[in-house]
Amino acid sequence: MGDTRRVKDDLNRGSNDMSTAVIEAFELLNAGTRKHYRGAGDTSTAARERAAREAGISPAQAERLWKRWRTMASVDGDVYRALRNRYWHLCAWVENAAAAMEREQREIEESNAVDQGHPAMGGGMAGASRGSSEQEMR
């Protein structure tokens, strides 16, 4: 009788315990789903399936993680690794794009600084024409 109660308590306690890998895997899948969401008319299921295929896992594995992540005790290592690698690739892509934009911004700022250092073409011509008209009047 005592063993039955102890086992029952262990089962109830275990259903609330989930690994950090499950939480991270769900967050990684969620990030991929947000990336693949196409806006109005698209569904989160279709976006999740596109994200799963891109990560190299089956849509069934993604659906299982999506629907059961709160009660799962662990996640398959291959699924976690594939999602993590795809997320890192996505982060690297975003960081590279941000670095490229920063380089372009610096180039534009440098170009504008050079342009501001020289007198404007219109100002130079107007000054020259004024000087010649004054000489004609004398």
C-alpha cells in the first residue's frame, strides 16, 4: 500500500518537471515559426512545418514538440540539435545583415562628411558671376 502511494506521488511530480532542453527546443521552434510566418492568410501550422523542414526535422516531430512541450520530460537529441543549429544559423545571418547595414551607414556618413567639407558648386558659380558683373559696371 505504501509503495503504491509513493509511485503515484512520483508520477504526479514528474509530470510537471521538464528539462531545460525541452523549453529551449520549443523556443527555437517558435523562433523559426515566427521567421517563416508569411502574414495574413498564413497559418502557424504551415509556418511551423516550413521551419521544421528547414531545420531538418519532420513536421510530425515539430508538431509533437509544439503541442506537448509543457508535459514532455525530455526532447530527442537530434531534434534539439537540429533546431539549435538552425537557430544559430539564423542568428549569424541576422548579425551579418546588421554588420552590413552598419558598414553601409558608416560609408554614407563618411561620404556626407566629405561632401560637406567642399563648397557647394552653386555657391561658387554664383560668387563668380557676381564678381564679373560688378567689374562690368565699373
